[in-house]
Amino acid sequence: MNHLALDEAARAILRKNDQGGYTLPTYGLYPYQWNWDSAFAAWGFAQFDIDRAWLELTTLFSGQWPNGMLPHILFHKPDPRYFPGQDVWDTDGKGPIASSGISQPPVAATFARMIYDKDPQEGRAHIAALFPKLVAWHRWFMSWRNSDGMIFITHPWEGGRDNAPDWDSAMQAIDPVGVDAYTRRDTAHVDASMRPTKEDYDRYIWLVQRARSLGWDDAKVAQDQPFKVADPLMTFVLLRANRDLAALADALGEDRRELDRWTAELTTGAQGLRNDAGVFDGYNLNLGHHAGTVSNASFLCWFGLVESPKMLAELQEAFADSRYPVPSQKVGSGSFNAKRYWRGPTWAIVNMLIGLGLADMGHTAEADELRARTAKMMSEHGFAEYYDPLTGAPAGGASFTWTAAVWLAWASPSAGGV
């Protein structure tokens, strides 16, 4: 299939998954609006329908809590096909829409800036309305997920990389006693070998039940937090998002000083994510040690405008070791599994963020190679949720919104590598 036909196929996926104001990641497996999925969807829509792109972000922020937190799932309408649903989260009254009680990587400001830059005149009113909401969300992260300039997560789902090896030591320290009986729905849609294990899920639900029992009160949840891991993806994404939000502040004539303070703090704090090998790595704040992994999140340093010769060397290894980089866990490591979610598969969304960062930092050859290999992977194997890095075999959900969006906005020859 040529790239123009793939462009149309990708647009068709976004239209198919469109619910009129928000976009499903894919039918069946994910029947609600997911936070960072929605931001990627907006950037995809912006390639052919900029009004629909702004509507996506507006709908997403309609679920923001008064404390500034933007939930990772908005339950716009009940769907019994999904677990855990709104009854398990039980956040009634915390926000204007039934939702989960945790957030997700704050990519929205970065994509909002990109959409605004495509048509500043059309976008000015939209970005003016979103700007204070974005600032409030970033302020929530800096207030409740900040440890010396490193952004940590309190649940694996919050970081978006559910079963990444970065979380293993923190997960192993949890004894999921008292977890309510539950029936998973994800494995009815996807082969269980491609999903987190039951042992993972027991701990995921235990953490939800703990926070729910504390009324989703930030201060109470933070006290003696059993899962507290500083995350390179979260840190670099927020670092980049703060810079993009500061640029939008300039465009709107708003005060950017608070945003610049946050950027300075995170730029310094990100150095604490370097492990003894010089790799940016998850850091267990409760136990005081790094995970000792090389994940695809490690390569997001450039997205945060943080240089690293060590990571360039690791990237060349990833190019050599996998036909379709960047694997979510280093090929050949003890944790590598080519098909199990965030323990090996390649994710086009992370590749795009890595590629954008490489280009911004002047690593043009590496950015071009990553884009070309990602495009080949999608053109040969479709728009899957994620892929086997060794063979390119599609895995997880099919007809996936954010993968189609990445094709339209970055991987397709029509996108020009933007």
C-alpha cells in the first residue's frame, strides 16, 4: 500500500474511533477517553481537521478536577466491557465527569502548541481557554508528583507504561492482601501473553483501592506512599510541556515566570535519573535505587532538551539489535519480552517523541533513521497498538488511534517529518 492510501486508512481510523467530541483508543479494549491517547488523537486530527483537534482537547479538559489534576480516563458513558470501571475508582464528586483518580503523561501542552502553530489566528481563542487549565495541571504535577525535580508516579497506570521493568522493585514490595475479586476484560480482547500478568493486576487494583479508601485526597495518598517511582518519561514529558506552555504564554501575553522556574527545576532534577551506567532510568524513591534498565523512556532526554552522548550510543545499539526500534526494553536484557506490553515491544508514539527530540537537538541522521524505520513498520504491519521490535508483528489492539495519528503527523512521507 502506498503512503497516500495509508494516509487515508489512518484518517479512517480516527473517524471510526471518533465519538463526537472524544476519540476511543480502539473499540472494545479501550471504550473511554484516555488522557494522553486523546492528545495524540488531537495532533492526528490537526493534520486534516483542525476544528476537530481543538474539540478533542476541549473535551479532555472538561474532566479536569478542581485541584488541577486531569484524570487518565474519563467515563463519559458506562460500558460494562471495561475493567476497572467507574464503580471501582469511585471518584464521585471529585471532578465534573466520572473518572479515574490518577493522571497520565502531560503531553497535551506540547500538542496544543503544535496545533496552535499550524493556524495561530484560528487557534488563539482555543489556546486562551485551555492555557489556565494546562497551567493548573502542570502545577498539580509540580506540587504532588515532584521529588527534587524528578516527576514520580504513584501507580504504574499513571506513567502510561503499565508493566515496565522500571516499576518491578516497587511492585514486588506490595503485598496485595485484601484485593476485591475482579474479572479482567482486557484479555478477552488481546492475547494474555501481550498483557500484564495477574500478579501485576492484583497490585494495580490494590493501589486503586488504597487511594479510594483515602478519598483520593492528595495529602493522604502521599503519606507513606507504597509505590513512588521517579519516571524518566514523566519527567522529560513535563519538562518539554513546560517549555511549550511558556511559548504559548508568550503568544498570549501571559506571565511565564512560574513555568520557567519549573523548567529550571526539572532540568536539574532530571540528572538524578541517570543510573551508574549513565542511562536515564526509573528511580525507586522508597528504596533509593535505580531500576537498572534501558527503556524507550530513557531516550526521551532529547525531547526534554537534555543532551546525552551515552544515550546516543545506546540508540545505535538499539538500531543494531532490533529491526524496528526503539524497543521498550533493551533487547537481550533479562526483562526483555518482545510481545508483553512495555517489557519489549516498540511503540510508535514513543518513537515519535524520541524522533522529535532528536531533531530538535540536531541529531538529524538518527531522527531520520528512526522515522524511516517506524514508517516501514507501520506500512508493513498496519496501525497496531504496539509491535514486536524484532519482526514488526502487530500486537495489542488493532486500528489504534494514536498509531494512526503518529503516521499522519510524523511517519508518513506526507508529514514531511514535522
